Amino acid sequence: MSVPTVTNLPDGAYLLDVREDDEWTAGHAPEATHIPLGEVPARVAELPADRQIIAVCRGGGRSGRATAFLREQGLDVYNYDGGMRAWEQRGGALVTDSGAGATVI
């Protein structure tokens, strides 16, 4: 199943990072919310139904699965094309919760 993708974060969009804890800890977008892919089905109610959601992972595979699932739930979701690797290459900001240097792993 093909899912719709974006290459930027639209104004007002909710950025959902579905990577694992160690990936999140190493570096994430400042405005992202972290819900690992395996927790997404149980936490759908936490996601905004009134905003566009952009799902992201390291390369796009996991976030593509999250996008497909969440679209089936009736949410307006798009996959961030190329994942956090592309985010970083496109000049997207990276932060850590600890303030340490951020990287995409």
C-alpha cells in the first residue's frame, strides 16, 4: 500500500516520531512527539484528530506503516519522505532532551 508523503513540515502540523527510545534519545526534531511504532495502536487517542500529522522514523519504512495504520483510523497522516536522515540533510533542527550533541542513528 502506497502512503502519501511530504518533504517538509507544513505549518501547524503535528510531527510524530515513531522511532525507538535510543534513536529518540540520540536526536530528534524539537517539535516532535515521541510514540514508538509498537505503541501507536494503543495510543491513537493521544493524537490530534483536528490537525495534519506527519509521521517520521529513521528512513521512512516504520513511519510509512504508522501512516497507513493511522489513515485507516481516519486521521489525516502523511509520511515524512526519507525519514530523519532526510530531515537532517534538508537542514532540519535536531535536539536532545539532555542538551548533548544530537545525531540521527
